[in-house]
Amino acid sequence: MDFRPILYVVGILLSTLALGMAVPMLADLYYGNPDWKVFFLCIVLTAFFGGILVLSNKGETLTINTRQGFLMITLSWIILSAFAALPFWFSTINMSFTDAVFESISGITTTGSTVIVDLDSAPPGLLLWRAILQWLGGIGIILMALSVMPFLKVGGMQLFRTELSENEKALPRTAQFAKTIGGIYLILTCICAICYHWAGMNLFDAFAHAMATISTGGFSTYDTSFSHYDTPWMEIIAIAFMILGGLPFILYLKAIRGNIRPLLQDSQVRWFLSILCISVLTLSIVLVSQVHMDHGQAILKSAFNATSVITGTGFTSDDYQAWGGFAMSLFFFLMVVGACAGSTTCGIKIFRFQVLYAVTNVQIKKLLHPHGVFTPYYGGRPIPEGVPASVMSFFFLYALFFALISIALSFVGLDFLTAMSGAATAISNVGPGLGDIIGPAGNFKALPDSAKWILCVGMLVGRLEIFTVLVLFSPHFWRR
């Protein structure tokens, strides 16, 4: 295998990461925090290794085949997570190496689980670095889902093949596409920050929360997340932009080019919004009838927390564990479902449930009419051959990895609820779990280091759609 294109891409990504570190360094300088020296050292180290990889592997053309694509994705996320952990490890808040890596992976995979206690007094540069990590991870996820995953045919993503990935030389043609999608992503972030500032946040918090909202990451600058603010408009703005982050970004691109119809008529978007609306309505009824909230507050709290969980954002405005067993069961289900493919969210994704529903419907018809010929459809078109098998394989592997992570967490001493919800929140990249330890009012700091490393693996595997990592362990992958 030719590793030069892979290392070249990793070098570019490391150089971008080093550039991103300059922002929190300047923030610490502005606020007079000594951690600016930490970020300066990390910039030098990251830029040095990134520059070496770029200069030593630069060629005339950059072509990536399927095998190189799998290795490039996995290697990129692991190496970026390692270098992104350096500011946490060297910072004045004295994080252990395990905690630094956990926080880094949680940020770059847009999971939002945190081990930092007392965020309210944490250095401003470090708070901003967490938000930037999620923001960079979010745009990376979008580009990976729209231009690389369909090309690699991972978990049924070939259903979304575009003109960018019709052959194995797709990557050089991605530059213009990435620029446009990145522009949309940046504009949405700025609009979100302006709205937060209008609603009462200071500029620092507004931009930090905007980056965490659009990336559906969920890192806040306060331990109490959105409970820190007692303004309904904050929650309403967050709901709107979390939903925007959970929609396919390719539809925004089409809307900008004058074709807004797909954004309104896409079947995946309709399913996503329908599931969300039903969940909010059901939760509101429960809160009014059982928790005795007034109607307006019940709708707002239900909408905010249900949207946060299904999009994998992980913001909280209330301790929803106090809402009873039904609410916890529903949130566990929403954790697993996820939002739309081509967005910043994770989880199983809505389109896979649609494909499974179409295949199941055809199977039922065949049982009733054994000699009939039936074809499963998605979005009004026949589902391509190979997609149903790929999607069902993904469901199997998702369930398998969920079980393995749950068992591993139980083995290292976690109770049943913490182990189950921890596995679900890690592989679905949601953020908070359930239970007294890692629930919406808790923190992952108290977990043993072994559990944190298991969750790190879960976050990376879930973010990379399982197949991308698993294929590297096949002996056939490394054969010529």
C-alpha cells in the first residue's frame, strides 16, 4: 500500500489543527491567562509534525483508492485526537493523560461527554479549544459522510453517492465542494452566535455555544449547561440550530443553488421531524400529567431535551432523570436513533431505519404473495442492490459493539444503568448518559481510567460508522 497520500492528508489536517490552536492562544493572551504558553508550545509541535508529513509526502497528484480511504479516515481521527489532547494535558488544570485524551476524543467526535469539573472557572482558552474541536470535528464529519463514506460504501452510505464520488479518484475533486459546504457551516455558526448574543449571552459564550450547537457537539462553558441561563429564547434558538445541524448539509447546498424543494420534501427529513414531533408531544403530556409542569414549560423542556438527545448534541436544560421511567426510556431510544445522514449527528441514522422499513415491508408482501415481484424504495427510487445487506450488517454490528462495550464497562465496575447508557452515548456520540454518575446532572470524571479508555474506543468506532475501523482488522485488507 502506498502510504504517501494518506500521510499527506494527515499532515494537512494536523496543520489545520495547529492553526485552530492559535485562536484559544490569543483568547488566553487577551484574558491574561498563562495557558497561552501551553497553546504556543502545542502549535509548534503540531505544526512541526504536520509540516514534515506534508513536505515529505507531497506528490504531483493525490489519488486515494478504497483501501487507502479506509486507513486514511481511521488514522486521521486517531492522530488528530492525540495532538488535540496536548493542550488539555499540559494545561494548568492538571488533567491526567487519560482525561486529556478522553476530552479530546469526546470533542473531535462531537460526543460532548466531559471529565472537566468546575467549567465555570476553567481557563477561557481551554473552553474555546473544546468548542473549536467540536466545530472542526463537525465539518469533518459532514465532508466524510458526503464525499468519502459513499465512495467507500460504508453501512449503506452508497445510497448517497454524488458526482463527487463516481470513481476512485474522488478526493481531488472535493476541494470546491468542501469550500462551499464549509462556507454554509461557517455562516450558520455566525448566525447562531449572533442569535445567542441577542438573547443575552456574552460574545465569548455565544461563539463557544454556537460552535457546539451547529456541530451538535454539546460542550458548554458551564457545568449546568443551558440550565445556567434562565431565558426561554436561549432554548428556542438552540432548538432551531440543533435541528439545522441535524439536517443533511447537501440539501442546504441545493437550496443555495436555487432548488429548495429537496429540503422541504426529503423523506429522511420528514421522518426525522416526525419522530421528533411525536417525542416532544408525548413527553409534554407526561410532564403535564405526571410531573405537573405547566403546558408552556413542558413543551419547551421536552422540545429542547428531545432535540438535544436525538441530534446527539447533549445540551441539557433540566435533569430529565427526574421525569420518570418513561422519559428515560424514550431518551435512550432517541440516543440510538440519531438524525439525518450527511449532518453532524451520529447514531444509527434515520435513513437506515427507512431502508429497513422498506425491506421489511417487501418481505411481508412476499409472504402474502409468494409469486409476486416487489422492490424496496427509498425516496421514490428503487434501493440499489447491496444497500439493504449493508444496512442490515450495520444494525448487527451496532448491536454487537453496543453489547461488547456494555459488558466491558460492567466488567470494570460500572453499574448496569451506567454501563448500558455509557455504551449507548459513546457509540451514538450523544454526550450525557443516564444514572447518577454520567446522567445529565453528572460527569464522566468519576469513572475509572479503564472505563474511559473503553468509552474512547466506543466514541471513535461510533463516529467512524463501525465498518471503517473493523475492516482494518481483516487480514484480507493488508494483502496485496
